[in-house]
Amino acid sequence: MIVTTTNTVEGYKIDQYIRVVAGETIVGINMFKDIGASFRNIVGGRAGSYEGEVLQAREAALGEMVQRAIELGANGVVGVDIDYESLGQGGMVMVTASGTAVSLSQA
């Protein structure tokens, strides 16, 4: 499965645009990670626990999007966009990955 943010894939031609596919995931940041991130906010530096949560959420959203494309018979997803949104009082993060499922063949 080829997944790209571009609208074309070098060396391939798009035979069919199947449909838009998306994957979503929502993760909650637990109290201990929130405390650690608040401390980092005061003293500076990176909030590694938040970064890890966001990384896992992004991979889950991408994986779900790819699975939906496979179910439609696609072998590629082009024009992929990843969006992040804070939900509620900031304790939850939604990550959405979307793109166009396509059928590709070598040019």
C-alpha cells in the first residue's frame, strides 16, 4: 500500500479514484502525563509523554485509513492529510487521517 501526501505517485499512474477514506482515533491523556506536561510547560523542554501519545494516535488513525482503503480494493491512498484537535478540557486529542483511495499501476 502506497500512502502519500502528494496527489500523484512518481512511476505510477492512477487508474481509478475509488473514494475518500478516513481513520480517526481519540486518545485521553491521563492525569500523570498531564502533570508531567504541566511541569515541562513551566521549566521548558519537550513533553515526551504527550509526544508518545500523539505518535500512537497518528499511527492508529493512519492504520485505520489504510485498512478502509484495502477493504475497498485500493492499493494506494493519495492526498493524505492529518488533523489534530483537542477535545473537551484539553484531556483528549482527536487525530484524523484522510485521503483518496486509488488503484495504481506502474507507468
